Amino acid sequence: MKHHSELFNLVLPLLSERAIVIFDDTPKSISNIISEVDAERAKSYLLKNKEMPGKGTLVIKDHPFQILFWEYACILRKRAD
């Protein structure tokens, strides 16, 4: 998560106004995880950190993007400044 957030922060200034970005492996809830093993890992992470694990989790949390779709993957639109 941290690595993806750091990489995203590098390209963020290059994104055009209202750019659309997609992150896979960013479940919105435990019910969006098919694998029982992954669901148990996610539950453990959620209890410890109070947020779902995922590649786009910190981007959603730290940046004012409009969420266009979010189940297991998420599609975000950069808000106009």
C-alpha cells in the first residue's frame, strides 16, 4: 500500500485535470474478497489498522478523488482544482 501510494504521488502532478486512474486489489470490504485466506488476512489487517488493505487505499484516503466505482478494484477521477 505504501509503495503504491509513493509511486502514485510521483505521477500525481503529471495527471491532467479530471484524469481517471484505476487500482486493482483494493477491496472496499471483506465481502469483495473471494479467497478465504485473503479474506482472513484482510480481516486481521482491518482490525489492526482500522482500514482495508489494498493498493489504492492510501490514495483514496489521502487525495480528494471522486470514486466512480469501488468493489475489488476502484476507478477514481481527479477532482478539478
